[in-house]
Amino acid sequence: QQQVKQSPQSLIVQKGGISIINCAYENTAFDYFPWYQQFPGKGPALLIAIRPDVSEKKEGRFTISFNKSAKQFSLHIMDSQPGDSATYFCGIGNTGFQKLVFGTGTRLLVSP
Amino acid sequence: DSGVTQTPKHLITATGQRVTLRCSPRSGDLSVYWYQQSLDQGLQFLIQYYNGEERAKGNILERFSAQQFPDLHSELNLSSLELGDSALYFCASSRMMGPDNEQFFGPGTRLTVL
């Protein structure tokens, strides 16, 4: 049973375009929503995270949009660059459950 | 470099065998997590330790076990290996427990079971 559904599985975007990756969850108890970025041959690294008390968080070209009522959140990468080509994982967490549950990942390729 | 080290980097073994993967967390981090990454399953949480004690368990098979030692390094033991256990195994560490603590991932151990 997948607690968080991530889409799309893969994405190709032209340089300068906007990349959008979506995640949906069921349990409203989750209160922490991070995105991790993984380059080939490396471990994932935290990119940006949001809590449900805000609807949007922006860090540079990366923005998380959060829709609490729809139980969805998304990662937007503005002005996508070839260096953004990586696999992106969304996560859902709740301090009461201790663990972080990750989505299945989205492989992003930004073409030059 | 995240500061988390994992050994070995690659491991090739046969079905039925037993292996041990080792992880050293970042200096000062008390929590260690183990994940399994396969192509079709993404990042699967296996188990978490905090300051030597097991704190959370995911879909970890009974053939797998882990522990965190007093010096905070951790080992993941995989026994009676099957072909399907071939995957990348990541260790991550964080300062405290709780999913809202940033996890720093090691470079992973690639396990191949033949």
C-alpha cells in the first residue's frame, strides 16, 4: 500500500522550462513534506521542505506548493537547467510515526 | 560529501549467503536510518535507530537485522540472501530522531546477489 503517490515517473524538460513533480497522500496526520534530490551514483540530499501551515515555500528556483485540502503537494523547478537532471523523491512524515515515507521517485532530464 | 560513510561500496555474493553492511553517521548525529533502493520500488525505509535503540521499523524482512553500537556506527545484516535482495542500500543519519530532522545520506552499498 503506497502511502504517497508520486508522478510522473520520468520527465523531460527543455532548458529554461518549468519542471513540475506531484505527490499525493491519504493520511492527514502527516505534517512534514520534504523533497530530496539524488544525482546518479550519490545518495539523496534534502532540497526543500514544507509544513502544512503554509501553502508555498520558495528557495531560489525551487518552490513547493502545498494544497492541504486536496492532500497534494508539488515541486516546481523554474528555469530548469541541465544540472537539475536528477531523481527527485517526495517524502511525507509525522513526528508521531518517526519515520519518513518516500515516493517512488521522478527521474528528471533537462535537455540543453 | 554528506559526512556519512558506508562500507563496502560494492558487494557481490551468492544466494543463501550472509553479508554485513556498515555505516558511520556524521559526527554528532544520534539517529541512523537504513533504506533499500531498487529500480521499481524507489526508496524503501527499513529501520531506524536512535542512540543505540531501535525507534522505527519499515518493511524490513525477518532475514534482515540491524543494530547501532555505542560509538553510534550501525550495521545491517542480510542473511539467506535471495536474488531479489540485489539493490542499493543507503544509510542516513540525522542529529535527532523525528522525520523533520534533515537526513544526510551516505553513498550507498550496491549489493548484487548471484
